[in-house]
Amino acid sequence: MNNSIKDKGNEAIAIAVVIYGSKLTECNIYKTLIKNNADKIDCLLVFDNSKTTQYEKIEIENGNYEYFWNPKNPGVSENYNKAANYACQNGFKWIMLLDQDTSFPPEALSIYKESLRQNPDKSLFVPIHMIADNRYLSPANSCLFKHKNEIKPGIYNINKYDIINSGMLVNVNDFIKVGGYKEEVGLDFSDFQFLERLKTAVKQVVVLNIICIQDFSNNEDDKEKLLNRYKIYCRNASKFETRKLGVKVKITYLVLKHTMALTIRCKSIEPLKILFKSILNK
């Protein structure tokens, strides 16, 4: 880090939010986390991947606000890397990665900062994610054959868990040291790929007493749009890198599971054709 950059302090967090197709103020993440903590936010970075700009002026009382628009929609990985570089260049020691569809309890940011004070030697802090039907989503046991319905707050071995992007609070130095996100894995599997890298430098994860609700609803019924989205999914999967056999098996299982579900949903073998073409072109 450039020594001329003023250090913002041990608890200063740069918050990065990626949005698509909606204004920030319409999103769950704004309504539940940002709006309720506007006076506590040190830095808010909004990355807009929409085809047309969704710019809004957001009032952050005591911090920075930056808006970046890229209609080419590079995916979350490139955006998160840019956010980490911004954090590094501007003296922030922590970066929080957020998704527009995540809902947080109002006290969440205070819990993050309190945990930073209590665990100054840790580099990764994450909330507990559930989905609408009250199923636990993340952190999840990384073994396909071990299913644990609930995880409690505490400190865990990072190698035993899979963690989704939204809500990750990561030490900026460690983020950059491991190479950040692989930008070719732009969306699907980006969290798996990043964790593969982060696990080389970070051994433990602090699971916070925060329960988030992740909205994964997908009501799209346009077959062409579903198939185009699936092509992106396959492209991301084909760019995933790991030397671990167990991880390779897991990614293969997830791809096949998704492919079969989409085949049934579309009542077509087109997803299978797309998958096989992706494999042949790899």
C-alpha cells in the first residue's frame, strides 16, 4: 500500500454493492442495511452493471460515496476486485462484499464492527444466510455428503465450509495477496473460486450472530432468456480452477444438477446440448 495514503483505522470498511436492473434504493440491501446505517458507513461503492444507468445520489453522512457504471456487465468478480483496489488505495483495511438481493437485520453493521474489535487477528467475517423457506444456505459444509442444517456463531476452520459472496467482510491485504477474484469466473461459482484462493492465506472464518435472508427467486419463464443465462453459467463453470479432486466432483455435481433441473423446466434437451458444447470447447 502506498505510504502516502492516510490510514482510515482498524475498523474502516469499504462497502461494495453490485446492482443490475434496479436502482440501489429499490434493492433489499439498501432498504435493510445501507439506509439503516447511513451515519455509520465509512465508504459505499456502487457498481452498476445495468444496460442503462441506475445512478442515484446517495447521502452517506460521514463517509465516501462512489458510483461506477459498466453496461458491458462484467460480472461481480471484476467489480469486487476494483472495490478492493479502491479500498487499498484509499486506506481502508476491510472490504464488505454485498449483493442487491440480500436482507440484513438493522443492527448488522454494528455487529460487524464489534466483532472486528473482538477478533483483531482474524481476516474473514461472514453472516449466516437463509432463504425464504427457512433453509440454511451459507456457510455450508463443503462436503457433499455431510449436510448440516444449522451453523451457529463462532470461529470455524475455513477449509470445511463454502460461503457465498454477499456479506463477506475480508481483510483488504489478504484479498489482494491471494489475487482477489478470478475475473473469468464472473458470477456463478465466483464465491467458490475466491474461497479456493483465500484459503491459501486465511485459516479461520468468524461466523457472526447475523441472519440474512437471500432472495434467489427466479420467475423468468422466457425460454430464450433462461438458455442464454445458462450459457453464461456453463462458461463460468468451465473457467473454474482447482487442483482438489473433491472440489472438482462438487462443481461437476452442481452443474449436472442445475442442467437437469433446467432441462425439465424448459421441457427441452437444449441445456444438455449447451453443456456438451461447453465441455468440448473447454
